[in-house]
Amino acid sequence: MARPPKFEERNEEIMRAFEQCVARKGLAATTLADVAAEAGLPRSLVRYFMGNRDEMVDRLIERVMARAETSLSRIRDEAGDARLEGLLDTFFGEVFANELSNAVIGELWYLARNDEHIRSRLHGVYNYAIELLAGAMQRERVGGSARQRRVAAFAILSLILGQSSLNDFGIFSGGAQDLRKAADIILAQHGLAAGTKRS
């Protein structure tokens, strides 16, 4: 039997509040009482809907990873055999542009050092992103080998993740478009910049 819509709405409300608390206070410092206050609900109701704090953390991981996986899957489905240029534009302009998700993922990176489950989920998402990029490179004959394509895809993903994780420090004053141009430089080193017409 399906859960009633009200139950799903309440879960969503609580998870949004949890994400906001984690982004603001960090995962280690966020308590059930914090989440209840953020959601405007009694602590007992949060506990009823979400279980204990460990269960909430598991749900948070699932939520953030599912959001990333859905975004990457949508890009794959929309891109199909689309050109690498469009795929890169989407990656730099959208995939890792959600500041709330980036803050929560930063917290998950910290936990992943000692948690195999979290590390495995993060590995899966990032590896999938690399495979999408490397596959587009292969279709457009960028790079001479699968290894070269994977190295280039890793370097490009590193640019994207570097921007999203270092943005709060004010180290880089440029934007995603500047890094997008840097991705073309990486591709040019491997034989073809995105968008270059082959004869």
C-alpha cells in the first residue's frame, strides 16, 4: 500500500530542514532539536517521521546522492549522442551549481573518510560523471586511448568540483565560464577542443 501524500510531504519538509541545518551548522553539530526548530515541528514528530539521527543521516545521503544521480541521468538521456560541447556546458552550468547540495556533499566528504557506505556512494556518482564525459569524448574521437579520455574527464571533473568546494574561500574570482574555457584547453591537449569541427 502506498504512503499517503501527507506523509511524503512531511518527510520532504523535515529533510529540507535537515539539509538547511547541515549546510549552516555542519553535520556533526546538527541535532534533532535543530531540525525540529528549522521545520517548525515538535521534536517528537520529527523523530516519529524520520527515526533517530543515524537514520536521518542515511536518508540525507540517499537524498543528496539521488539528486546527483538523477541530474546526471537526465543529462545522459537528454544528451544521447549530443556533442561534447553541450555536455560540458551543462556540467559547468548546472550539475554542481546547487550550493545547498555542495555544502551537504562537503560534509559527506568529511564523513566518507571513515564510512565505507558514504565513500562508495560518492565514488559511484563521480565515476558515473567521468564515464559520461569520457563516453562523449570517445564519440568525438577526443584522445588517443581510453586512458587519455578518462584522465581528461577526471581533470575536467576536478575543475568543476574544485570550483564548487573552494568557492566559499574566495580564492578564484572567475566563474564557471572561465573554468569551462580551461576544460577546452584540457581537451585540446588531448587532440580536440569541444566544438571544434573536424574535416
